[in-house]
Amino acid sequence: MTGTREAPGAEAHRSVVRSLLRLWPFVRPARGRLLIGGVVAVLASCMGLVIPLALKWIVDGPIADRDPSGVWLGGLTVLTLGVLEAGLFGVRRMLVARPLADVEASMRAALYRHLQRLPVAFHDRWPSGQLLSRATTDLMLLRIFLAFALTFLAVNGLTIIIGFVILLLQRWTLGLVLLAPVVPLVILCRYFEVRYSRAARTAQDQVGDLTTVVEESVLGIRIIKGFGRHRGQQRAFAELSGRLRSTELRKARLLGSLWAVIMILPELAIGAALVLGVQQVADGALTAGALVAFLSTALALRWPVESIGFLLALSNEAATATDRFFEVLDVPAPDDTAPATAAAGTETAPAAPDDGLRMEGVEFRYPDAPPDAPPVLRGIDLHIRTGETMALVGATGSGKTTLTALIPRLHEATAGRITLDGRDIAALPRERLRELVSVAFEEPTLFSASVGENVLMGAAGAGTPELDRALAVAQADGFVRALPQGAGTQVGEQGLSLSGGQRQRLALARAVIGSPRFLILDDPLSALDVHTEALVEQALRDVLATTTALVVAHRPSTVLLADRVALLSEGRIAAVGTHQQLLRESREYAWLMSAPGGEPEPPGDHGEHRAHDEHGAHGARMAMEGDDRR
């Protein structure tokens, strides 16, 4: 996937702390609760360190003096300290639960908002599964880190420091024995951090890849079943799942090895301190109660020390999740409210009312195209007069859809300029631009909502009268009335509960509901039968008469909706004229209009005259029909 992998070895040089600090703007609103929760957790840990001191008093006092009442008092004291410790940890959890849920929600909202603003070119490059995993799995890891690992890294670290100070004060010689494993543990943790970071990044990227496969399999289930490709999809899923399993096992081996060493070294130190302490008690240099208190304190430090590996693992996964989250958030998004910078070499002309749509020297190449690759569009000069409908015709791959995407700025022209009524679209805020321009794409996209909600997306503030009018124009009112709840019927994900023609008519209704000043239609009738197509064309004529429209056309019947036709060939406008003129003057256009099977490549010099002769009568008939129908 382009743009989502770090360079090999990049994790080794990444600072976990620096990555996690980027979360501060989102965590800042919850800092008060988090700080109080941390203080409460420290107090709870201190309760655990006070218990050994109570044990020392019990052993050296009531037990040594054979005082049963003192033993009961000591036991009650230990019980009270334990209850306080548990209660304080419960209070900490309640303090941080709500603010951290708010932090996760705000991060998810920021990611979604940014994804909505990113250009289409970004979404063309990024698999949706990678984006979904960042919005779900990665944010869940960050919430766990903020709720647990962040607090206990600080709390356990402070507890270890306080605990060792107590140990050194109790018996500094034994305390030094327990400090012996510190240096090897620090070296081991550093080595583990580098390797675990790489494995964590690989695993989280593989989760994104696996999510992509699952999503595509669900959305494309009809194709998979129709072509009997379920076993191939299962193999692809099993391969990715196997890779993820191997990576997770590698992570588990790393964490298991670290945890084993972290547990073994302190246990050896405690064992050595126990032997030395018993000798000192036997020699009379140390009381039994002091040894009990020392060993109890050392045992109380076992969890803070042993948790280091687990907490480091969570921290590294959280740092990786943060990097992946900000990989998307760091992609610059255009300012929807501010004018864009005009393409290089162009100047903004003063607005000229009722000038229609103009393209002047427009050029476009995709951002990730090789430097030596020719532009998809180059030298496009086109003028659609106010109230005029122009058909855009060209062979497959000639750039028709790309050209139409430049007008609402789904892609940005890399040179030249496009004006609406004399005003450069680069000088228009996107919100205003998309109020002026309405689009209907060849592949209709519907959302998991009702029919009415899908259509009403085309115009803010539109109501039932506008909805009924738009459905009538698209000849969709009949089948919509027949649905169980009419316009309130849910269409399901991608609208797959409807036929292709029904989805296309709803997309067309969505485009015309707002009575836009400029209308862009990308072959909007391709999925309709000839009878429905004729009815839609008849209704569309009334709409096109009140707007300025560019219609991508592949069939003569669609071309005949237009006043003029532009032929797009190899990224350039090769000819502009009426349908009849281009039939007479352009061999390529005549070939495209006459080919019965769609859009073959224009013939070469040897076959072109023959094709034109064979289909000339057909073209003439279409021209005559066009005169009658217009």
C-alpha cells in the first residue's frame, strides 16, 4: 500500500516518548482527572508498602512478647491497609474511565473529519481496511495505554523508587543485593523495545491488510459467489491470517522471553537477600521482624518490577498506533473554506456573469504518477455556454471521468484553470463550489440509509416536494412507491438490495434535487433499459434546459440530449461540434457512435474507411432522430 509503511529500520530510530507526546492535544482536556487518578494510584501503592512495616511491628512486638491482643490489632491494621489499597485503585478507575472514553471519541472524530476532507487521490491510494484499523484497533490500543499503561508506568516506577529507598533504610547491605539486577534489566529492556516495536508495527499493518480483505469479500460477495472464487478468497485470507499469526507469535516469544528474565533476576536477588538476611538474624545483627519487613517490602515490589515488560509492550504498541494515527492526520487537507491556490501560470480573471463553464489550458497528472509519464489530460480548452448541455465522448481510458472530477475539485488541475460564470473555481470555497455543481457518477454509490435520505443528500434544506420532483425526473417514483416503506425504505449497505438501474436512478435524483446551476453527469443512464432510458431522457430535457451541463456519453441516445459534443482523445479535446457535424467530420467519433459493442479502440488507417462506410447509414439515422427528438 502506498504511503503507509515506514522505511525498514525506522522503528529502531523512533522515540517512543516522542511519538506518545503527540497525543497531548487530545489528552489535555482530561489531564486533571488523569493527574488525580495517578495521585490516587500512588497512594494505593504506598498502602502496599506500609503493610511490611506493620508486619515488622507485629513480629517484633506482639508475637515476640506473646501478646494475642496486639496480634489482633496488627491483623486489623493490615486488613485496613489492604482494603484502602483496593478501594483507592477502584476510585482511580472510576476517575479516568469517562475522560478517557472522551479522549478516544475525540480522536476518532478527528480522524473521521480529516478523512472526509482529504482529496480523492488520497483515498485512491489507501486501502479502506488500513483506515478502518486505525479508527478501531489502533484507537482501542491507545485507550488501553492511557487508562492503564501510562498510569502504572509512572506509579510502578515511583513505587519501585520509594520501595528501594525503604529497603536501603531498613538494611542497606541487603538493599544493594536487590539492586544488582537493575543494570542488566535496563539493557534487556532497551534491546526488547527495538525488536518489539518492529513486530508491533508489522502486526498492526497486517491487521489493516486483513481488514481490507474481509471488507472487500463482504462487499464483493456477489462477484465471489458468481464466479466461484470463494476458495481463492479463503486462500488469500488464510495467507494474511497466517502472516498475522506468525507476527503475533513472534511478539509473544519476545514478551515471554523478557518476562521470564524480568521474573528470574529479581527472584534470584530476593533469594540471595534471604540467605544473607537469615545469616544476619542468626548472628543477632538483624531482628526477625526487620527481616520479615524487608522481605515483605521486596515481595511487594515484585509486581511493579515484573510488570515492566508488559507495560513496555503496551507502550510500544501505543506508540506504533500513534504513528499510524498521525500518518493519516499529517496528510495535508485542503481548506474547505478558503480559496485554493490557482494553478501555476494562470491568473484569475474578473467574474463575468452568465459565462458558463470554461476550461483553459487544463492539465492533470496524478500525484503518484512517474515523473516521465505523460499527463492524463493536457491542453484542455472547452467552453460550455450558459444553459447549454455538452456531451463528452471518448474511448475508454481517454480521461472523461477524470476531466469531470476536476470541475467539483475532486481532483485538482495541475495546470490551467476552470471557471464557472467567469470565476476561477480555485477562488471558490469548496462548500460554495459544490453548491453550484452537482454530480452523478457512473457507479452509483448509496449509503445504509433510506431512499429519501440518500436522495436528499444532494441538497441541503430540501424537503418532500423537492424529493418527489427529483424522483419523478429520474423515473424512480414508481419503484420507490412500490417499496415496503416507500421513500423511507432502507436500501442496505451500498444499496445492494436494489437493482443497478434503480441505484443509478436514485443517484440521478440526488444530482438534480437541488436544481444546480451546473450539472455533471457521468454516463448516468448506462444501467437502464431502453424504455426507462427514453422516459428518463424525456424528463431530463426539462432539467437540462435550466442548467449548464456536461454529460459523459457512451451511446448515441445520451449524446442526443446535448446541444454540442466534445470528443476527448488521448487526453486532448480533438473536436467540438454538433452530433451531426462530428459524424461527418470525425472518423473517430463516427466509429465510437456506431460501434455496437461499446467502445472499441478507433481503427487504424486500413480499417477506418470501411467501418465508417458500414455504419454511416446508422449514424445518419441517429442524427435524424436527434432532430426529431430535440
